[in-house]
Amino acid sequence: MMKYLTTILLTISVLFQHCGYSQSQPDNKSGLSTMKKENNPVYSNTDSSKVNLSEEEWKKVLPAEVYYIARQKGTERPWSSKYETSKEIGTYYCAACGNPLFKSDTKFESGCGWPSFYEPISKTSVIYLEDKSHGMERTEVECGRCHAHLGHVFNDGPPPTGLRYCINGVILDFKKAQQAAEQYKKK
Ligand SMILES: [Zn+2]
């Protein structure tokens, strides 16, 4: 019996350790609630100073799937992100550096298979680059703080901007709005 119990406990602790890598923990010490990531010293939801890591360093601090999108300009499979249809209220941050990128109230269902927004949080949240790869002329969107590849922006979005920011879900970290989280707890 003890043997079984130990195995179960070990399994649980391994599961928790695994979750601990990608799950974020709120940091309430500073009064500001911010997410933290183990092994990623540059990750911050409040520090807006630019991040300049070498590709080698990025490879060490990012999970493989995030590295592939952020640094190798990869694209996740359409319809694969849990954020694609999510209607939760809160903020989407860069999964590589924690920079706030989009608010949930600018999110809309575009039907394109990737999380879509019509406007970033601020003018400096993202930067724009010409992308002529794959025989197309597109505008690439990168994180304004760490230059992670996020996705592309197109001119067929809804008002008020008419823009569609088509973003890989893998490069997004979502944090529920505080108010919404409190209401949820009261239930
Ligand atoms: Zn970033």
C-alpha cells in the first residue's frame, strides 16, 4: 500500500513540476501582479526595457515551441491554439518576454484559425516589418520589446481599425483580468 502511495505522490509531484515550467505564478510582493517564468530572466509584465539576447541564450530560456515561433518565425497549425476561440477577459502578453501585447476586448473571431485582434495595446507594443517570404507580400508583426515573431497584420479586419492581427497562440500568455478573476473565485 505504501509503495502505491509513494508512486502516486511521485507522479503528482512530477506532474506539478512539469506544469510549473509553463504555468505562470502571480507575484504579489511588489504590489503589482506579474507573471514569472523559471529559467527566463528577461520575462516581465512590467519592465519595458528592450531585450537583446543572442539566439543561443533564447534557445536556453524558451520552451522549444515558443523558440520556433519567436526566433525562427514559425507558424503554428491553424485551429491549434486554445486562445483562438477564447472569450475570457484579460490581457495577452508576449510568451518570450512578458510584454503586454493585446487586450481581450480587441479580440475577434476572424475564422482564420489563429487568435485575431484589431488593435495592439499601444503603438510600441508591436513593431512592423515587410515580409516577402513564401511569394507573398505581408506585414510581419514582432514584439516591441524583444523582437519575437508574433504573426502578421492584414487590412481586412473589423472597425475601428480595419486591421486583423493574426497571431500565433504559442507566443501569447494570457492573464485574466483581476476583477474577472475575483468574480470567478466568489462563485
Ligand atoms: Zn516579447
